[in-house]
Amino acid sequence: MQGKPRIGVLALQGDFAEHIQMLGMIGINAVEIRKVQQLNDIDGLIIPGGESTTIVKLLHMFDFVDDLRAHVDSGMALWGTCAGMIVIARELADPYPIPLNLIDIGVARNYFGRQVDSFESEISIDGVEGDPMRAVFIRAPIVQDTGDDVETIATVPAKESDGHDIPEQAVGVKKGRVLATSFHPELTEDTRLHSLFVELAEEARTDSVRHSAEETPSKV
């Protein structure tokens, strides 16, 4: 038996505790990731909401960037929520921060406005069965463009804000084992999106075990 996938939540800044609590609700004992060496011990990493500029600065300060990119390139599952989506994007409409280019998307920060413009919406997510999910948007980004093979899995319906009509926008994307969402699923009691990420981490764990077995010389 391989056991459950090992999932970490980046705990340098932001609402990492809420993600850990959500994962605990589905039987995953996630770990707080504060040191780059811990990436060697996990199958999936969540970068939570918070202050994207601060998170990027801390990732550079603690020498995460190159190792994080290497682990994602090797198949580790990755999920960025809200600020985390900004951190892992290819490029931003804003000059700062400079994102890490871990998924091929262009992102606009604070698209819906300031903190007072936060809202909730019922959205359907490809790969998540059942009723629409209640999504919490707080100074949320949106996905402006996607590269090849990046799948849009969630959109928020058109809405009005400050007298302006805002068209339907992409708020969830996926490529391989990399997932990015504009909203905060950790601020609800709906664990379905966390379960989807656990499945991606399980794929990464299975591949890692298989590769290790292939590299281990057989005994004669």
C-alpha cells in the first residue's frame, strides 16, 4: 500500500491554516511548508491566498523558487488559490509582483475591485460533481488568457459592480497537475475542490513510487 498522498501548504504568509483544516476534514494530515527542503517530502503543494507580493518576496528570500519549479517540472501537484494563482501565473497585467511562471496563464489582480467589493457566487467546476460550489471572491484575480493545453474549469457569471457590467470571467484553470483558482474554497465547508487536488497529488505519488521502483536495481 502506498498510503495517502503527502500534501503541504506553503506557510510563509496567508491563510494556510484554513487549507490545512479543510484537508483534515477529508483525512489528510497536511504539513506547513516553511523550508525549501520540505518540498522533497510532499506530493502536492498549495499556495494559499494572502498578499501575492509578500509571498513572492518570501519565496525568493528563502530560496524556494528554483526548487519549486524543479519539483513541479518533475510532476509534483500544485494549487494556487487567489494570491497563489497570481504567484504561479506566467504574467500579470500589473508590473508587480513578478510571477513564477508555473502555469501558462495571464492574470489580472484585484479585477473585481477592493476589499469592499468582495462577493460570493455559485459556480460549477469541471471535474467536481454535484451542485454548484459557493465561491468566495476577495480582491480576486481573473484569468485573462491561457496557453496551450491549459483548461478552463470554472467561470464566474457576468455581474454588475459600481454600475459597470462585468462579463463572465475565467476563475479556475488546470494544466496537468497544476491547478489555479481565483476564489477561496478554504473559506467554505465544501471540501470537493480539496478532494480534487488530493487526486492530483495521488497521481504524483503513484508516479514517484513507480519511478523509484524502476530505478532500484533488482536483486539476483
